[in-house]
Amino acid sequence: MKNVCAIVLAAGKGTRMQSSKPKVLSTINHQPILALTLKIFKKLNLEKILIVIGYKSDLVKKTLGDSWNFVQQKDLLGTGHAVLVALPALPTNCQTVVVINGDDSCFYKASTLTKIIYNHLKSAAKMTIMATVSKNAAISGRVVRDSSGKMIGIKTGQDGNEVVCGIYLFNRKWLETRLPKVKKALSGEILLTSLISVALEEGSLNEVKLTDPNQWRSINTKKELLAARRLWQKLHI
């Protein structure tokens, strides 16, 4: 994985979880879901892994330990803003950036992540996303396709079962030039998913299908967390 780095998004509070602790510290199999995700990424031998922290950052750092590289997002202004904060901390030789959510990625297999990285590199695309069919996602980005099946965008809501998984791969130079130009959402946040439309317009989006939906789980509520715990037990018997 030469010249490939990762940014793990772990700054949010996770309001819908209705917990005082950061959502990424919610546990599955008695382990923080963020720690489970990092175990997978450690197997990939990337150039560097940066963890963007914000809400109760001291608690996240204490839980994970000192062996990780942290970047502080002081103002929680969205996933895109988190990436903007982290980009300057990446090594100069890092040409490919993998951005992943720290709260819904602990079910991935290392082999799956390896395949999507090599797929991205082989495609020469500026941005690669992964989509899957999932019925457990409450508000995740839904894939919108035209009559021919071609992806034309994403939307938020309940309509549609095909969702964008929380992993994105970028050509670093493209990311550094496009992300600062993204318009803020009505909430004032800079959303990383806004780059999907940019890549589509430029014809530089690569799409990968996750055929095993059990490798991605939306974990935004206590109900979804409970379902994820049950799935973990089922898969690891």
C-alpha cells in the first residue's frame, strides 16, 4: 500500500445514539467500534492512518492509546471539514487518500478494503465509492440511478435500499483542489458526500459494489447498535 494513507472520521457526537459518550466508543463484543475498525486498517500496512477527533477527544485518545496519530477538529462542521483539517497532516508522498467513517466500518474484511483500494488505483478515477443494498440504514445516502442503471447522484431519506457505504477513496491532488470549493449545506456543514456530484459531473467517479451487505452496518441509533451486536455474534460464532 505504498503512497496510500487513511483518514478515519471519529469527531462526531452521535446525537441519535442518545449517549453522553462519542458514538465511536459504543461497544460491540465489549470493544469500541472505532477500535475494531482500526484493527482492520492496521492489517493493510498503509503509509499512515490519521484519526480525526472532536467531541470528547480526550476520552477517545485515552481509550485508544498513544500509538495512533490524532488530528483535532475543533469546530464540528461536517465530514468534509474534518478531511480538510486532516489533509495537511498527511505525508507529502501520500497520493491516495482513503476516508472512512469510524462508526460503521468495523464489519469490513481486510481483503475487501484491499480490493477496493486496488480497484481505485487500477481505475485511475479521482474518486471511488462503494455501494450496497441495505435495509438497516435509517438516513444514509441513497443511490439514485437513471433508467439505464447508471448512478446519477445520491439523496437522503427512506426511499430506496441501495446506499453509499461510509468509505471514499480519492486522488489526493483532486481532493485538495475540489473539497475547499464545496458549498456548505443548510446546516453550515461541509459534507464529504457532496464530492460525489462533483466527480460525477467530471466523469471521474468509480463505483464498486459491496456484494456482502453484512460488511457494512449503519450504526446511528441504539436499535441499530443492538442489531450490529447481534450480527457480530452471528458472524463470529
